[in-house]
Amino acid sequence: AELERDGLPFDRTVAESIVAGFIGPRPSDAADERRRLAELDRRVLEHLPPGIDFDLRSPDQVKSLLRRVGIEVPDTRAWRLEQLRDAHRIVEPLLAWRRAERIRTTFGYPWIDENVGTDGRLRGSWTGSDGAAGRMTATAGLHNMPSEMRPAIVAEPGSVFVRADLG
């Protein structure tokens, strides 16, 4: 209830700096955003022969891309690709792209705008046990915030955060 009502102190400047480190500064308009996305994609696709284009947001097309460079995988999960870092020069930029894409789509500028109030507090609701999986969940992505974004949650002056594990 406190998380939903009071929220966590959140440094928007730090968060936007972290996001910018992955995807660049906040786009000025839709055309600017499309250009930036194309540039992020280019950093992966430049490792293929010219004229070959894949949609990196499609797991099936990423599997085809990998097959084209001699890597056969049953899926494109990050943990699987991490084991193949040395298999081809495209794997490392693909992993970096995936991380940036997750930040962009789940914890990017729109997420900050939607979940951080004008008072600098990040709010969400916490559920002790969801109906589907029977585990704890939180709205606003609070239960699976990437470690890279966590420095934006800062204790207020005169306060400290205490980390505890439910176990």
C-alpha cells in the first residue's frame, strides 16, 4: 500500500541518463524516433552482407538471421545467445541490441513519464500472489526492473535504503 500511495524516491535525471546510454537522448518527434531505431538496428545488421535486412523485433527472423551466419538455435533467448558470443561477430551486437530494446520498450522514456510523478516518486502496486502463477508481482515493472535502472531509485536525504531478501 505504501508503494502505491507514497512511492519510491526516483531521480528522473539519472533514469533518463541511463536510458540515453542505451538508446540515445529522448526523441524529439516520431520521425526522430524512427531514425534512432534504424540506427540501433544498423549496429547489428552491419555485420551481415550488404542488402540483407531482418526485423530484429521478430524472434523468427532473428533465428533466420543467425541461421544465415551458421548458428542454429531453437530460440533466441538471451541466455542461449550469451553462450554463442564467440560463434560469430553478430552475436555481441545482437545481445547489446536486445538489452537496449528491453530498456526502450519496457523502461524507457514513456515508462518514466507514465510512472514517475511530478513529485519525483515512482509508484506501483504490489500483489503478494497473482492468480496465474502464484508469485509476487508489481505494476510499473517494479518486480523485474533491470539492474541498470536501479541507480535511479535513491534514498532521500537523511534516509538509507535497506536491502532484504524474502528468503
